Amino acid sequence: MTSTAAEVLRLLTVRGQTLAVAESLTGGLVAAELAAVPGASKAFRGSVTAYATDLKRDVLGVDAALLKRRGAVDPQVAAEMAAGVRKVLGADWGISTTGVAGPDPQDGQPVGTVFVAVDGPSAAAQAGSPGGKVAALRLNGSRTEIRMESVRSVLALLLERLVGEHPGNERAQDTEQNGGF
């Protein structure tokens, strides 16, 4: 997974952009994966682990009525978490995870229900909806496996968005910034 995190951070650094992370079920694992990459501080601003629903509302700005109506395990909640952390931490990109790792269902959702989201400078225009892109996952496995797959999935979703924005020219930009080497 670190290779995906490293590639995400490389692309962000080349572009002079930053990333913030909002996590629920992953409890800081996404931030740890990013921070494990040498030089991460060039692009990674920080994270909010909003495990409790009231923190999603009070810190990340997720709509209280939405949380009351649908619970924390919801695609729109994931989208608002990504947008909220982007705003709160002053980053170009925000990513988020919310879901049910188990052992019990939550908010009427079965174990393995996960939503990951990306919010970025041009994500809204690409996705055709406010906040960017959300992916719905139905994962199997242990609690640990569900959490780790959620980390992999949110980083892969962000990488897809970054590569989709400027396909093919990141390497050229990287070469220019590194003195042609």
C-alpha cells in the first residue's frame, strides 16, 4: 500500500498541492500510511479521526440533519467529511473513510459497508456532484481486513482522480522540478 501512498504524495508534491484526511472506521490508518512515506510533509497537511458521530458534525461540518436521518455510514456523509477536512485543514484535496468494520452492524448497515470519498479542486466538475467522488464498497473479511482494504481503496480513489486530471505529464513536471534528473 505504501507504494500507492508514495505515488499520491509524489503527484501532489509535483503539483504543489496538499492533502488532508478525515477518518472514521480506519481510525488513523490512512494518515499513518501517508506519514510512513519519507518526505510526506511536503504534501500531507494532517488528519482528523472523527470516530464519534458528533465530531463528524462539530469538527468536519457534516450536516446534522443528514446524520440524524441516515447515520454516519452513508455516501453523502463521506462526501461531506472529505469536503469538511479539506476546508478545516486548508488543503487542496480531502479524502475520507466511513463504514462498518464490525463486529456488529451500525446505522442499519451490515458489516463491510464502507464509503470512501475524495474532494478536490476539480473533483466536483468531474463527478457532476458537489464534493467530488464517492465510492461504495462491500467488503468481506475480518475487522482488520475491512479497515486495511478501506485504506487501500481511498488512496486508490485519490490516485485515480489525480492521474485522471493530468494523464501522462506528471513525470515531465517532476523532471523539471528536480533539475532534469
